[in-house]
Amino acid sequence: MMQIRSIHTMDEDAHFVLIAGEPLKEPIVQHGPFVMNTKDEIYKTFVDYQFGPNGLERARNWYSIIA
């Protein structure tokens, strides 16, 4: 059953994101912003982040415009 509720703020707009899905029933390892299935995958992700391969080439200069 879905419930709809109103949110009122004093002076700002409010934005919400609701994400749902089925459990994957896989192991989870989380460190900082990275979430993988094994510690080895976490270590490899740190190396990728430091050296920039696999889509992380611009990660060092990335910034969010959301304040």
C-alpha cells in the first residue's frame, strides 16, 4: 500500500529520491563511498580511483553542484 505525505519547509524546496529493489543475496563490503562484494574488489577500486582507469579518469576533478 502506498502512502502519500506532504512535506512543508519554511524557505526551501525539498527533493526526495526513493529507491527500491529486490535483495541480491550477495556479500557486501563497504569502505568509504565504495561498495563491492569482496575486500579484493574494494582494494582494486581504491587503486582504480588513485590512478584513474575504468571510468574514474575525471574523478579527482569532479564536484557536485548540489549544495
